Amino acid sequence: NYFLLELVGERSRQLIVRDPAKYHFNPKQLLSDICAVYANMSGVEVFAQAVANDERSYKPQVFRIASAITRKRGLVDSVVAEKFDELAKAASAASSSKQQADSEMMDIPEEFLDPIYYTLMNDPVKCPKSNVTVDRCVSLPFLDLRFARPSLL
């Protein structure tokens, strides 16, 4: 996502390399290769979710711009372009689902959230010595008493 953002995002005009041949910098080829990688992963839902979860550099409009540039300049064939667009749609849907889930998490009372991972607890357990309530799946690694500090239990 980051490289795609740098190549076609808002700051792409500032991307200047003085001697592109010296550094083997070919932005058209790089954009084509990145789009081909995304296209090859278009059917993998987990990949689309990972793309959407990249809060640092995922922006749906970047995918639209990249698609338009690659089609206009003939940088990829129609099959790659279609698969790239499919991935962009899947990532957009995953991003919308994540935003909806995040907004729903805002409504959950603090006492229902695990203090370590800040996720909704499915099976809350209270640690006997510290009186801290955590999700059981989070506390299981600490139950091996040979490695746990007494203050955690």
C-alpha cells in the first residue's frame, strides 16, 4: 500500500529521482508490477482485509487512481486490470466492515474489554491475586506457573 500511495497518491509529483537509470527506477514498471501482485491476490479475502487494515497508507481513491493510470497508459492487460479492480472492491468492502466494527466497539462498556488487547472478552476470568479481569485466551499463557510472576496471578 505504501509504495502504491507514493507512486500515485497526493505526493507523487514530489517523487523525483535525479538519475533514474542509475538507481534502476522505473515508476511505470513499478506501478505495473505492484498492480500485478495485487491482481494475483484478488481472490484471497484475507489479503484484501490486510490491505484495508493498513491504516497508514490504505486509501480507496489511491486504488482508483492506480487503476485509471494503468488502463490509460496500457501498463497492464485487461485481465490484470479487472483483477486489480476486484481486489480494490474487496479491500473497500473490508475497510467499510472494519469501520463499522470499530464504531460498534466504541459503544461497548470499558469493563467488557480485555485490558491487554482491548478486545471484547468472550470468556472473562479474574486473576485471583491482582483482581484484574482478562479474557481466558489472553490469560492462558500466564497459567504456566513456572514462568508467571506472582503479581500477575
